[in-house]
Amino acid sequence: MVLERRLDYDFNGHQVQVKRRARSARRRAKFQRRVEDNQMCAFDLLATVAGKLFLQEKEHPLTSGDKSSEKIQQGFVKEECRDASEAFKTELSNEGCHRRCEHGFVKDDSKNADKPFKAELYVEGSSDIKCLSNSEVQSENCHFKEHSHPKIDGNSHVASMVANSSCLERLGAERLADGKNHNEVGNLSSKVELGLSSKVELGSSGSPYTIGCNLGGDVTKVKDELHKFAKAPVVTSTEMRCLDDPVGERSPVQLSSGGNAKLSGCVDNMPYSTLSEGYDNVPVVSRDDDENFSGCDNPSLETKSFRPISHIGDQSIRKTLAAKYCKVAQQSKHDTLSNSGEFMLIYVITCFLVSHAFCSCSLICFSIGNILVEVVNGNLNETYTSRKNFYKRQRSEMNIPFKKRKIFNCGSFSNSNELVRSGGTYDKKNGASSTSHGTHKDTGMSSLGAHQYSSLGSKDSHVNLRIKSFRVPELFIEIPETATIESLKRSVMEAVTAVLGGGLRVGVILHGKKVRDDSKTLLQAGISHDKQLDALGFTLEPISSQSPTPVCAADSRHVPTVDKPQPLPRYPSSAAIHQRNQSCSDVFPEHRVTSLGNLVESDQDSALSPVNTAVYKRLADSRALVTVPEMGVQALSLLPVPQKSKRPETVQRRIRRPFSVAEVEALVQAVEKLGTGRWRDVKLRAFDNAKHRTYVDLKDKWKTLVHTARISPQQRRGEPVPQELLDRVLTAHAFWSQHQTKQQLNKQHQQQQHQQQPQTCLLLQ
DNA sequence: ATTAGGG
DNA sequence: CCCTAAT
């Protein structure tokens, strides 16, 4: 309605920007007013979430540390939330609160247990949920700085958005500072400090970006960290930083009061520099807070062209927000000013705006306290939960109209086939959510977020995975041109069957890293119902047909296929092999020519092009690297049996590769023409493209063909060769044998003549 | 490197 | 298919 319209304007960066471009003083004032209005609206919208928290906090002022523990135990019990729209109840029992503590949501520090909630943020869109380590983040920071495309105009939308969020955030900090000044009672200093440390961190390395909303934290520390790893102090002047501050590394204060959230996704064409610039130029009004925010440390970085934009927006927003805050605070009629609400407000707004600024996330899901907030394609959704019964409540169907309302596909990221989405126990709720929204498809994440929160009360958590499909690893099929389509199909089918029939191994990838330890539990590996399962992927790897062994997975992966049996006990059964692998005293199973091997071999041998050759080499090398050392190290160290190991470096036996009928035909044809004994020519003539068919192979095949032709059809094995071909084989063989003998005779004759000739010559002479 | 032949 | 002797 009104909000909608205003927001539309507010979030329409284009309009805003256009107005900002050419403005006189009067127009500026006018514009400023409008911005204020818009921001107020935005604030209204977003404050419904955070304001609620604020009010909740009022109900239970968190003053002294002594009462904090009690507070925590009490939790948010039957809060009357005086939301602007409707009143609602939330219930969170002590148990629920405790469970939360167990889940790390609350850090029950004796010192700082005053804020029994912590925000968790999940974002989904066309985004890749990514957990960044500190180092990674730092490196991304550098990237962030390196980008310097001064294309502010082109993306005013984004810029303004970010600026706004920044302003909001800053305002929050300001307000918090004010709160400190006005509230000298109690130990608010710590809170204020936390508030000042509110930070939105943003980083990007080109395609993936990470936004970490770090509310509460030792700013100095953070700053130092940033400085430590930042090559240049450029980004320092921005409020948005890329940082991943593990909860565990925070100070107790931070833990108690801070909200921590991570947002990640990918932005392909996002002018990061613009963002940073926008931040750089946001004037910082706060006094000592500035240092904490590290804002405008580098005034020289300010760009005048951009400054007015952010400046106006910033100030006006700040004012607006300040006013709003005062209102809320007054309404609450509580003497003690709790910063948690503000914290959360800042947090929410920041996250919201930032995420929307990036417009790459179709869904944002995060929980604050007992409120689950979903922003789906611009629709703000709140879900209030309690332990016993949680019910979701749709926030007014506020369609926050921002330009990029659709689901944004970053292109670089797609829900690949191997990606796993979480569905899960929360489908019910999710369904409700999705139906209520109706538009967004990405209910998976929504359910994830909801699940993540709601599952706090349930003990038995299951990870629900949905694998849409698997991609079959690359297959190489080599087939003569003369082959029929039928045979081609058959070949493909054989290859596929061979792969699927045991030549594959499932690999688990989490956050881009392969999870090798199969003995880990999902939880240990970091796969849990309450985590971003988007980071989980599966792959099909062409490896041993052996079932993955729980232990020594890395080893079992490369079960070598040594053709020469070792002088060691043999374990023909896979179970035995399994056991051996478990004990890590594996003797390499002999003659384990698996279909996997077939696959690999096919990869190698089907070198129809230089590329394939490269593949061949690579595979061969990798395999050699894998198998040979393993044999040497493992077998020798663990099994000091005097291995003959005549050829420890022996190349693995080639995979059996039955000749197809087409190949046989080609072979017969060539031999008919060239005869036996010229296998090199046969190879060049008929199998030049088949790298895996050596002339020796052809010779052997001819041998077997002759043999096959001579035996009764009942004795033959394998793919039946047409009798016609076999007949030709026999004919050709006979012919060339005769020819050969003839030649030999001729030779002998010639030799005899040669021997005799000199004699005759001599005789003649 | 090829060929021939045994395994 | 491998191995190897002989060419």
C-alpha cells in the first residue's frame, strides 16, 4: 500500500540516482525529504522485525550480569509483542533456551549472558553458500580492493542500496553510542561497545562474495585483523568488510551480545569497487565510533562525485532512523535502553539491504531470537516459533519492490545436478511458506532455514538430501567409422553399464573440499540439518568398483590392479578386501580388473585427438602416481614379505577390451588385403585411430580369430562373430599362410641361388 | 620398432 | 593381453 509505494521508490535505485544527479540546493532539500520518507518507510518495514525484538528486550531488560543467567533461563517467555500490525505471542520455554545454548546460539558466559539470542543468517538465491575461513576471507579482501571500476552510475541502484544499509548501520552505531551516553546506569558500556562494533562485512573475489554481518565484536581486534591481512589500507575506510569472525574467537562480550551471520552468494557482475567506494564516501558523523568503524580513515579516497549521494542519504537516513529509534524507545517506556533491539535492528536492516543490494539472493532466511525471518524475493516473512508449537506468520505481504525482484541467477552458479538441497522434516512448514508466497520456488532453503531453527527442540535430526541427478563421468568411446549405429549404441551402452555397474564411486564434497574420511559422521564432517546443505555435493568418480570402505577411504580409492599376484595371501572376496582396507594393512588385490579400470582405460585409450592423448597421459600418470607408491610404501612397510616385485614399476595390465564385430570386420578386411605378418600396416590401415589397439593386439586377435573359426560355435565365447567373418578369416589365413610359405620357399630358393650364384660365377669364371 | 609365438 | 625372443 503506502509502504509499498514508498518502498518502491526507495528501493528503486534508478529513480533515486537520477534525482541525485542534477540537483540544486532546493531540489536537494526536497530530495532529502523524500529520501527521509523513503527511508522511514524502509525502516518501518524492517523495524517490524527488529522492533519486536527491541520490545522484547524491553520486557526483559538485560541489565546486570547477575541476572543474566536467570534471563537466559527464562528466555523469551510469552512475549507480548506490540507489533504495529498485530499482536502475537511467542513462547520459548527454558528448555528451548537451553537447547539453544547447546547449539551455540547462546553463549552462556557468566560474564555476558545478557543477550540470549544470536542471529543466524542464511541466504539462498543463485548463490553458493560458502564458508570462508579467515585466510580465505582475507584474500578475498585483497581482491575486493583490487577491483576498481568506478562505475558508480551504472549501478547506482546497488550503490545506493549499500550506502543506505551502511547508513542504517552507522546510525545504529550512533544510536548505540547515544544510548551509552544517556544510560550511564548499569553496565551498558560493554553493550555500547558491542554496538559500536557492528559491522557489515563484505568481500568478494570476483564471482562469489561473502557478506558477514558481524554484530558485536571487538572492533579494534577486527580492524587489526583486517589490517594484518590487507595489503593496502584501502578497504579499511569502508564499513563493509569481508570478514569471517568465528564465534569461538570472539571475546565473551561479543559472544554474549553479538549477532553473527554470514551471507554468501555469488555476484558475477557486481561492481564491488562501487560498493566499496560508496562506503568509503559515507560520511561518518559518529565521534569515537568512527574509529571503530574505521570509516573515512582515508579521506583522500572520497570521491566527490559520489559523495553527495551517500552523504545525503546517509544523513537523512541517520536522522530518520534516529527519530524512529527515539520513538520506539519512548514507546517502550523503559528506562533502561537495551541495545539488543537496536543491534538486531541494525542487523536485520543491514542484512536485508545488503542482500537486496546485491540482488543475487532470492531468499534470505535468518533467525533472530525466536523469530525466523524470511525474505523471499523481497517478501519479508516472519516466523515466530516456540518450542512446543511454532507457527509462522506472514508479515504483511509487503512486496518490497526492488528492481531485481526475480530470482537472480548469477550464471556462474547453478544448482548443479550434483548439488544437494535440503528438504526435510520441515516440509510441512515449508509448504505453508511456499504456498503463502506462491511465487518462490526456492522453498528448499526456506525450509532449511526454518528447519534450522525449529529443530532446536528435536533431538533426532536427520539430514534430508535430494539428489536430482548425477552426471555420468566422461566416457570415451572409440569406434571405427565402418561400425553401425547399432554397434555404436551397444558400445555406449557397454561403457555406461560398465561405469554404472560398479566402476563408480561416490565422492562427497563439502564446501568445495572433498570429504575423504568416510568414518566421520555427517555431523563431524559438518553436514547437519541446520547447516547449509547447499555446500554439499556429490560426485561420481570413476574408480574402483569396490564399495567405499569406511576406513582408509583414500587408500581404497586406488586399489591397484596388479596383474601379477604377490606372494601374499589372497582375498578374492570383496569382503576380505574390505577388511583389509579397514585395517589399513591392505595387500593389493591382485587381478582386480574392474569395470572402473575399464572406464579409465577407455579414457586413456580412446585418444582420438591430442586432447585425448593428454587425458590419457594424465590418467596414466595419476594412476601411476597413485598405485605405484602405494604399493611400494604400504605393501612394503606393512607387509615385509619379501616381495619379489620384479617390476614394482610395472605398468598396470591393460584392461581387456573385447573386439567388437566391427573391429573384427575391419581387421579381417585389412588382413585380407595385406596379409598376415604385416601387422603394423594392418594397424595403420584399419586401426590407426584406435590407439589402444596395437599391432600386437591385432596379431593376437587374428590368432584368436583363427582359433575361434576352427572351433565349434558352441565352444566360442564372448560376442559371437558372424560366421561369414570367420570364414573369411580362415580363407585369408590359409591364403596368406600359403603365401608366406611360398615366400619362404622363394627366399630359401633365392638364398640358395645366392649361395650358388657365386659358385656358378666362380665356376663360370 | 616389429614380428612371431608361447603363456 | 602379456612377455619375450628374434629381427
